[in-house]
Amino acid sequence: MYKNGELIFYGGTGVCRVEGTETRPDKGGAREYYILKPICQSGTIYIPVDTQVYMRPVISREEAERLIDAIPGVKAEEIHERSFTQLAAHYEQLIARHDCDSLLQLLVSIRAKKRYAESCGRNFGQLDTRYLKRAAPLFFGELSAALHIDHDSVQPSIPKRLAHKQHTPTHATPGRTLT
């Protein structure tokens, strides 16, 4: 059971703070509910403690830093789906994994697709735009929570961290820099 004040990743909403629990009437009796406050949106969510909706603790600071450091090495997936239904199903699969590695892969791939479309003078697809707008808040919201920084500061902080890492010598091989 999650504790009051704990940050969790909840289903398709993303990072929420557990505000507490309360017992509410339910069919045939009473049921215990979490009271969740989404970090990147307004509102309150009441969800049964024994729900089937995916919930997990927010990643650690170390895991967030590992993800950021891995960004330059993430290869964009070439997406050749011609059917909108198949493309949407592929994107849904990545989001439904509820992990930052999958979200990062999705973001890198869609952004590469966007750059390619723009370089060819073509419009970027609405389906891709919709999934980019859906995945970005989930990914950056979790990084924000893990790193304890404002949501709007996450994206600008990534290039700064990567530039700093490139100029910081490693301890394992003196004289070399991280790439």
C-alpha cells in the first residue's frame, strides 16, 4: 500500500501524489480508495486500492539520471506502419508498458520522424503529434518528480546535463571524456 505524500506513476495519467485513503460505499459494502492528485494536471482521482489499473513508485533520481545520460545513444526506431490502426496500436503498446525506457524510445522515434518529415517539406502526421503530446508529459513528468525539479525545467536541463557529462572526465579512464 502506498503512503500519504508518496509519488506514484498511475496508469495513463502519469505522476500523482497519494493524498491519503478513504473508505467509500461500494456495491455490497465499503471499499478503500486512494486519493490521488496528478502532478501535471488539475483534479483529484479516487481509485480503489485493489484496482487493476497500473500503479508503481516513481523512478529514483539515479534511474532518471541514467535515462538522461542514455539519450544520445537511443536509436530512433524506423516506423514503417502504413495503417493508422497498426501505428496507433504500436504506440499504445509502448505507452502501455508504463516504463520510462519505452516512453523515451517512443519520443526519440517520433521526434526523428518529425525532423525527417520537416526536412522533406512534408506535414507531420496528426497521429504522431497526438502520441508525442501524450508520451512527453508522462516521461518528463516522471523525470521532474525523480529529480525534484519543476516540470517546465526538465527539458531545458537535459542538454545542460549532457554537455556537462561530455566535459567531465571519467574515473575509470583518466584523460578521457564521456560521450
